[in-house]
Amino acid sequence: MTEAKTREVYPGIFVVHLPLPMKPTIINVYLVRGGEDQWALIDTGMNTDASVETFREALVAVGCRSEHVRKIICTHHHPDHYGCSRTLQEMTGAQLHVHRAEHERAKAFLPSERPQWVIDFFRAHGMPLERFANIPRQSDFWKGMYVPGEPQVWIDDGDVIDIGARRLEVVWTPGHSPGHCVLYLRPERVMVVGDHLLPRITPHVGFGPGTEGNPLGDFIASQRKVQAFDVDWVLPAHGGVFEDHRHRANQIIQHHRARLEQMVDLLRRGPRCGYEVARWAFDFDDSSPVSYQFPATFETLAHLEYLRHEGRATQESDARGLVLYRAT
């Protein structure tokens, strides 16, 4: 078995390190054996030749024929988790499982024109589009590397997916994305967590065009939700396998609590738009890459919306149509 790319992390559960064409440069996907001819794949990597070839090598390394992968389960719709789902579906003949909300949001990564309402959203939150006039659409960047399949099974909280002798319990963990799900193997006390619970970094939680509700509130509630499960081994999409999921979840919650307090302090000095708060909170300036400024602004807006739902901030529009947040 190629140690650098495929490793057995628990009896019958294998991590496969697939290459990515950006940072982070690797995603962990997991092959779960439930019997000699009964395997499941959790997440897919991106649709690149290098990733597909690495996956083929991994099947050989673990002794799994492609047609024995019966089910592909995607934790969420982001390109590194769902982008190769059609290719691997065609390779294996497996059923594709995903939360309905995730497949619907996959359209955002497919080629399309940028609608006016998206531009209006950027402007309303203070993003200086005159400086970003030539930014490519995200669908232009992912073109060819994001080829989602057609799901056969919609998954939701509490569902059980049988794969041979093994049972994977679906735990809905919205926040990083609306339909993000983790998979829990109860007898094994193993949880495959996608991007929900990472050992060294906090996943992006944003409020962008088309976002509804309170994604950061959902994310914090989902962190508390997974703490209720007895878990010995946490299998993340990025970083190494780790223990003590309750401690890590608390660290992530406290990280966001600290950032919320910082933003409230700034709002107490006067009303601010999301982009202005983001420049201060994430310490960027005009020369910072657009690829940093946009996610930072969306993450800032998720925090500001959390404060608004909590009653610690209000939202108003000025004469220019700029959306401003004010501390209460």
C-alpha cells in the first residue's frame, strides 16, 4: 500500500489523500469496507486527471475493485468534496448520496453569467467593485474540475446508510454549508466530519449572495451537536486524524466568540458596512488578493448577521443604499 497516499486509519476504513490544484493541496477522502464487495466512498476530490489517477491507485492498494464501491456519500457540495462525483459515479456505478440543499447549491459553481442581484449584494455591503471589475466568476476557475453527478439518494439528519455489515449514521451539521453532513459509525466510535471539525484551521462560514438565516448560529449549534456523540477517532477532510472532538469543538466556538466581541467593539464606535468591518477584522488592504477579500467579507457578514439575530446589532441602509450594522 502506498503509505503517502492511502492508509488504514481504523480496521476497514482507509484515508486516501487526493491532490488539489490550490491550497490546501490535499483532501482526505475515505473508503469504508463493509464486506468483500461492499465499499463506500466518502467525498470525491476534484475532477482532475491527477486526482482520478490517485483514486484508481488507492483502489488497487486497498484491494477494492471499482464496481465494489456501491455508494458515494458527499458531506457537502464544495468542489473538493463533490467535484469528481460524476466521474467516480461513472467509474464505479455507485449510488450517489448527498443532502438535497447541497446539490441545489452546486449550480453556483457551474458556468453562468453573474446575475445583477449578486452585483447588487456586493455593492450594498460596500465591496468596491470598480477595483474588482475584472475578477473571474468562480465558475470560470472551477471549469472542468467541478462535474457533479446526479444523486440517487437524498440524505438527511438521522438517516442510516448501510454498507455491508457497517452502518453510517447521517448527522446534519449546517453552517459551513446549509446541507453539510457528517457520518458517524457508532460501534466503531468513528466520525467522518468533512469540513465541519478540522484539527488546525476553522472552516469558512460565510454570508454571501443568496444566503439566508444565520449560518454562524447554525455552525455553532452544529459544533455543540457533535459533542453529544461518543467519538474516539475524528476523520477530517483536511489535516490528520485526531481525538477529543469535544475539546476541538469548544476551541472553534471560542474562536468565533472572540471574533464576535471584536466586531461589537468596532460597531460601538459607529455604524459600519460589512466590507469596512472585514478590512479591520481580517487586516487586509487594497493590495490584498481578491481571493482573500471576498471570503473575509462573507465571513464578516456571517458574524454581523449572528450579532443581529442575537439582538446585539441592528441593520440599516443609508442614502446610498449601503447596508450598515450598528451596535445596540
